[in-house]
Amino acid sequence: MTSTILFVDDEPDLEALILQKFRRQIRDGLVAIMFARDGVEALESLEQNPHVDMVVSDINMPRMDGLSLLAKLQEAEEKKSTIIVSAYGDMSNIRTAMNRGAFDFLTKPIDFADLEATIQKTIRHIDMLREVRRRQMEAERAHASLSRFFSPEIARRLAANVEGDDMEVQWRDVATIFTDITGFTSLVESAAPETLGELLNEYVGGMTEIVFAHEGTVAKIIGDAIQVLFNAPGDQPDYATRAVACAHDLDAWAQDFCARWKARGVSFGATRIGVHAGPALVGNFGGNRFFDYTAYGDTINIAARLEAANKHLGTRICVSASVAKAAEHFQGRPVGDLMLRGRSEPLRAFEPLPLEKFEAPTTAQYSEAFAKMAAGDVAAMPAFAALVGMHADDSLAGFHLKRLLNGAKGIRMQLE
């Protein structure tokens, strides 16, 4: 790569001398040399030729001397590496030049071997700075790309991780969220393309912003379905707590989204959310040519099954016992022991509740009725019936009442 050097000196014969001494480097394309007769002309030349790499400047010149030029150069956004050359090799000038940011200092008469060695050293320094800037730009581009998938804090850390260790496939304990929209297939078939595009972009964008606010990782977006991870790729000891809080915020935002689009005449289904915590195989599964940071394993499958279970339960959020147990100050009510497809053992599930509903008398009434059902107490049926009679919108209580009316015994239930 050609290095461009600006020599600033008012001696009339210097230009020919420099061109003669550096003729081989100029011929080989190693350097390009420009000249200015004082500091003012040098600044004008630099403005017109911002690609100049370094400045070699005399001190004693008309209009603007070399030390004043050096000060101006250091004020610029892109500081030029500068070598000061002067017949006044006294300590005062040396200290002033160095204090103003000179890269090096030479005295006249010029020792051209020393000048050439100093220029080569300066070029190596410039190349090093270029490499640092290149890596910084790559890191910024990587951060911009990663910010599409990760929260800003995690993206910055991943962009700075040169070795890429956080991307390697590994087993991690994670909390994962699955979301899906009821009736979305029908909406796709009936809505105009422009409406569907606007609707889905707003929905996915809003949901993603909430995930990022909780420092979660969006692992997959497939149509209207979103998969979220916590405690991956970075360590989050409170990952279960984050997942529950995120689920609440996603639910609240989705309900508001439905209301806004309903006012525009578009019927948008409810968002169902499933949350589970446990070990999963996490990392980049995209190979060398495609980036696909995601997770696989039983933990992921269970979260997806819990999301689907909401359809049968009449709930919008369903979390596993592992999440309810690990989340700090979890507030919710038990759903029952679910026999999920693909599993031989039942899974205790819960419906997380916002504070006002958790503290409402109906939650205590529900818990009492649920305890009776778990104990096989025949009084569970009238307890649930009373609860539904007072609060017809309690879908979960209505679900259990229907089960009891159909002869169900206990809290275990088979779900597809």
C-alpha cells in the first residue's frame, strides 16, 4: 500500500533533493510525496488531500511555523503522524514538539539514512493504527449485526469476543419462552398482503423490543412464532425471574396490540406463551456459512408444548414448576399435572399472575378448589362452580369444572 507523505519546508532546493533521495520508493509505488512551503499551505493541502498519511515539517517557516502547524494537526479529528525536522535541535523545541504530539524529531542538516529509517518506523506505526481501526470497524459491524438478535449489552460482549467462544455449541441451563398466535393461519389467508406485512412487522418488532429490554436472546422467529432464550449466550443467574417478567410484559403488549388492530377492523388472535427451564444444547448450528444461534433439547420441546397447552387450559401463559420454583417471588396459581405429548412423566404447570390478580380473593378461592381436586374431595366441583358463577371470565376454573363434570379425578390430565 502506498504511503503519502507531505513535506512542509520553505527551502527552495528541498523538493528536488527529497525526490532524488526517494526516487526508488516513488518508482516502486511505496510512497507518494507532496510538498507545502509553510503551515498555512500545508493545512490547505491536507484539506484537499485527506488521504495523506504523515507530515514531515520544518519549524522555522513564514506565516505559520512547524510547531503551530503541529498544534493544528492535533486538533483535527483524524490526527496525522508528524515528524518535526529543524536546525534548532535544542531541548526546548524538542519538548514543545513532543508535548504537541510529534511522533518523532530530527535535526538539520538532514541525515537521509536517519530520515528514511524514521519514515519507515512511522509507516509501521500508521499501519498498526490502520489495523486497529479496521478491527474496530469490524467489531462495530459485528455489533450492529448481532444487535438484530441480541440485547445491546450481550451484542457488545459477543462482538468483542474475538475467539467466538460464546458461539460454540454447549450444554447450558436456560429458560426458554415460546410464543404463538391463535388463528394466525386464517388471518394469513384472509388479510391483504400489505396489511399482513404491516401487522406482522409491528408485532414481531414490538415483541422483540420487550425481549431485549429483559436482556433475552431471540433464538428463532418463524412467522408469528418467537423463541426466546435466557442465560444464553451470557450468564444470567436470575434467568428464570427474567423469563417470567418478560412473559408478563409480552402478554400485556400483545393484548394492547390486539386491541389497537381490532379498532382498525383486523381480528388478531391472542398470543399464547409457554415457559420452561432446564438444560439445552445451545450454540451456533449454522455451520461456517450461516449464523443460526439457537437451542435444542427436551427443555425446548417442553416450552413449546406448554405454549400449546394454553389452548386447552384457557390461559395465555403457562410455565413449568422448574420456572415457578427458580423465579424469585413467583406469583401464580397451579394448573395441574400435565401429561404432554412425548413425555412419560407428568409435568406440574402454573399460570403466572400479575400482582393485582394474584392478591385478589378469587386466587385464594381457586387455590382452595384446586387443593380439594388434588385430594380427590368431591367438594371440588361445587367450589369451582361457585368460582365460575362469580367470575365467568376465569377460563382456567371453567376448564377444571368441565373436567370434573366429565368424570375427571385429580389434577393429572392428558394433553396433546
